[in-house]
Amino acid sequence: MADKRMTAQDVVSRLTSGMTIGIGGWGSRRKPMALVREILRSDLRDLTVVSYGGPDIGLLCAAGKIRKLVFGFVSLDSIALDPHFRAARQAGAIEVVEYDEGMLQWGLYAAGLKLPFLPTRAGLGSDVLTHNPQLRTVADPYGGDEVVAMPPLHLDAALIHMNRADIHGNGQFLGPDPYFDDLYCMAAEQAYMSCEKIVPTAELTAVAHPATLRINRLLVTGVVEAPNGAHFTSCTPDYDRDEDFQREYAGSAAGPDAWQAFRDRYLAGSEADYQAAVARRQEVSA
């Protein structure tokens, strides 16, 4: 079996401007922030991003990386709405396609199954159909109600973060929820997984139930070992969300100077420098 270990820089070097990129996690939980941060350091632009959004979306909006956003929500969980996303949307700086959360799930699943659409009741009776006139409904061929025909959300690349992984691309979540990271990988031409720690394959099932092995190596192009790689979002049980840092991030939406100061600190130095700073901060908090 192949050794798929890569660096965050390797991953971003394989991405190109104009791509459609799916970002896993949920809100401000288990986001692949080390990979997002590397995108911020790059010259990538005009991206279409598909996400159950959190600070990944706000940061990319603030940096001018996103052309189009396909999303179910953009929340920081403990802060209801990401302020950088709100500013970008209110200014009309990005094109938006907003779906019901279940519709987004079904669109990823349809892409993974190579289907032209999947039927769903999600979105019926809401303004989702009004604001997305390209959506169609279909009649149940067995005599039931009309349902939404959710089209596939094909991805050029997917970025996810897991608690543990092996060098071959098997990925494991140890927290309360797998989110939809597996669907992102299924829907993508190439999928990149960062993780808190790379461990021997046998260790993945020795310490947790096999059902926690959510990501199959056949779906994964590359694996990045990135301790604290979801910071400042949570990655339980390894660590909780860094609420102080998140408030600092939210405050950076106060104006251009505040954003530039935060961005400079957030991207300063190498990835190793950043992770060392995170570790020191966590030691002080403990």
C-alpha cells in the first residue's frame, strides 16, 4: 500500500485557481485549518468553495480567495454568524448558493454515487427554491409527492481534518460526530486529509470502535500530520475550540487595519512556528 504522507505546502501546490474545493468539518468544529492557512499564504484565487461553513469561509472571504460559495450555513457556533462572511455577502463580494443543510449533504452524496440527482424533501416549502431557480422538482414515479431533485456537488478537491490517520489514508474521528467528511472525499477528484497524529494502522482499531474509521484510504490522495491542525476550531477529544482566539478572529472584522494585523499574526513564520505558538498557548491555558 502506498505511503501518502505530504506536507500542507504539498497539498496546496496541487490546487489551482478557479477550482471547486470542499472543506469538511462543521461550523467551528474540526475544520482543516492548517490547510486553509496554507491557502491563505498562496496566490490561489477565484475559488468555488462548498462547506458547512465556519472560520474557514470567513478567512477565505476576508483574503479575497472565494468567488462563489455553496453553503448550508456559516457559523462560529459560540458566535452565531462569521463576521467576515457577513461583510462579504452584504457587500456582494461573493456569489452565493445557499442550500438547506440536508440538501448540501444530498448533493455531495449524489456526486459520490455519480448520480444526476437525488430526491429529497429538504427545501420544500422554503425560499430555497425561490433563491435557487435552477433547482427542479420531480414527481415520485411510485405515486407519491413531488420532491426536490438535488443535483450533484462535484468537487475538484476536498480538504478534511481527522483525529488520527495512517500513512495509507485511512482516517479516524474520535469525537461525537463524523460530520460529512466521507461524503466530501467521495464527491472529490482528489481528497487531502490532515490529522492530529499519524499512527500505525493497527492502532486505529486498537483504541476505538471500527465504526470510527470513517475515511477509507481509497478515497484519499494525501495525508498531512498536523498537530493542532484544526485550531482554533475544536477537535475533540484532542482539544476544544479556542474561544479567546476565536473572539480575537471575530474582532478582526472591525476594519481593514484590524484584519491586516490579525492576518499578519496568523500567517507569521512557518507552519512549525505557528503550531509551536499554539502549543505554548495551550500550556499556559492548562
